[in-house]
Amino acid sequence: MNILCVAAHPDDTELLCGGTLARYAKDGHQVTIAIFTDGSIGDAVVKPDVLSVTREKEARNAAELIGANVIWAGVTDELVFPNQEQRHLMIDVLRAADPDVIFTHSPNDYHPDHRYVGQLVFDSYFQKGLPFMPNQARPACRFAHAQLYYMDNICGIRFDPTEYVDITETFETKKAMLACHKSQFVAMEDLASTDMNEMIEIHARFRGLAAGCRYAEGFVRVDAYQRGLTRRILP
């Protein structure tokens, strides 16, 4: 299958579904990580033009660990909006990956970039397979009934998973992918007094307790017309 994660920022993927993507890759599926913004504003010291280059390199290094493709959409960090221009861009992102499974942000996550990326994915889902959509850079992809999942919120706040993935065997890969985002470790310490390694350890253990395993990631399957499947497709 073609597996797509559409995240707002570099490192969101690793924080919220890196273990699951590693399992898909290990099982031989094609994984694509689409990062919608350039990550350029998330530091109090490093200038945006420098930070954007650094964060793209870090994201590609992380994806390489599981053999994933990267789509770098390049929207300015902190300026995601569910408008017409960004809808067209998101349709092309989905078309480039031609997904069977899509992961993206939950509608009630804390960050507006997260929420609007999730909305853009949902709103662009149907259009990815329509061949006569105007002003698209890419041709329509398969009109497949791809299953859409919302990823956990940061720290699990106000998120009740409907499905879990056991990531015990891929948790070290998740950590290694996250470790590629060196600039973000510094920024999270400076701006939020947060140790990201500690954060994912606690989060994955907590979800693992609920799922009956050591480490887990939680998701909500989006049940909507032309999106539902009659079988579980998570690993």
C-alpha cells in the first residue's frame, strides 16, 4: 500500500506516528511523509531562512531511516489557512502520494497549523481523484477509498484513540527518527522547557498501557462517506 502522513511541521510525524510508519515500512509498504510548512518560525534565535533549510535537511534525514519519500510543501510556518490556494496545494500533495492510508492531525489539536492541515486533508480528499479540477499542477490519482486516520494530539490531551498500533519493536526507530531533528530539541527546551525524548517515552508508554503492550501509538479512524473500510489496515 501507499502510506501517507501529512504533518504541519518537521518532527510532528516522528512525535505522533513515527513508530507506525516504521512498521509499515518494515512490512514493505511505500511510506511518504508530507510536511506542509517550512518550519521556519519555531525558534527564538535562528533566523527563518536559515532554520527552514536546517529543518528540511533534518526531516529528510529522518525519513531516510525508514526509506520514506518526502514531500516538502513549503508553506510559511505558522501561516496555514484553509483557503483556496492552500487547498489546491494540498490536493497536489495527496495526488503525489496516491495514498491508500492517510494520517494527519486531529481537529482539536492545540496548534492552528495542525488543525488547518487536518482540515485541508479532509477537504481535499475527494478532489484528489477528480481529473477536471482546475489549477492543479498534478494529474488526478486513483479514486481509491483511502482510509483516513487522525494522529494523537501532542501529549494526548483531549484525544481518545479508537485504534492502537503496537510500536514496541519500532520504538527505537521512532527515537532515532526524532533524534534527527536536532534543532527542534534545542527549540523545545528553550521555548517550552520540554525534553522530547522524555515526552515520547511517557506518551508511548501511556498509550501502551491502554493497548496492552509496552509502547503504542493511538489513532482515530475517520468514518465518513467513501472513506470507510470493512477491515483493519493498521499494522
